[in-house]
Amino acid sequence: MLQYPNVLFMSDTVAQVKLTMPQAVRNKAIQKPNFKCPDLIIFEPRWGNAGLFIELKAESPYKKNGELKSNEHLQGQFDTMQLLSIKGYICEFAWTFDMAKKMIDEYLN
């Protein structure tokens, strides 16, 4: 985020790390049940929104007809994103670097 040096953000890297059993137990104990934290969180109010949350995917989470693919984890992420949207956050899926960059640029500019 060199382009936006004053913007606070974080990335959920725990999802990519292999935790030991005690670490996994602790991590689960301090997390809200069924909350699927988006991968990238930008803590910057803009345009009446509280912040920007982006869930990064390797490929589109949608079928060709525009429906969400049938997957329990994906549905949980979608449900979390809907709850966050109700609370005033912009929440989107991105599955390419260019897509995520465009979302960030449009939100922050």
C-alpha cells in the first residue's frame, strides 16, 4: 500500500498459516463463531462507508449465471460480507490482482 501510506489496513494471513494444535485451539477460542473475516480490510471511511473489505479468491466465486457457487465455506464468507455491508462497509470478492487494485483505487480516490 505504498500508494496510500496514511491508510490503515490489515490482511488476514492466519488463514494461510499452518497452526500447531494449541495455536489453532486458541485462535478458534478468540474468534466469533461462523464469522469469516475477509482477507483484506481497509480501515478508511469514504463516501459514507465505514471501510472496505475484500475477500480474495483464486477464481470467481460465481457461476456463469451470476449465482454464488455452492460451497459451505464460500456461503459463510458471503453471509459475513452481507452482515458487514448492513453495518456500513463495502464488501466485495476479488479474484484477480487488477480487480482488487481497481476496487481499492476507486474506494480511496
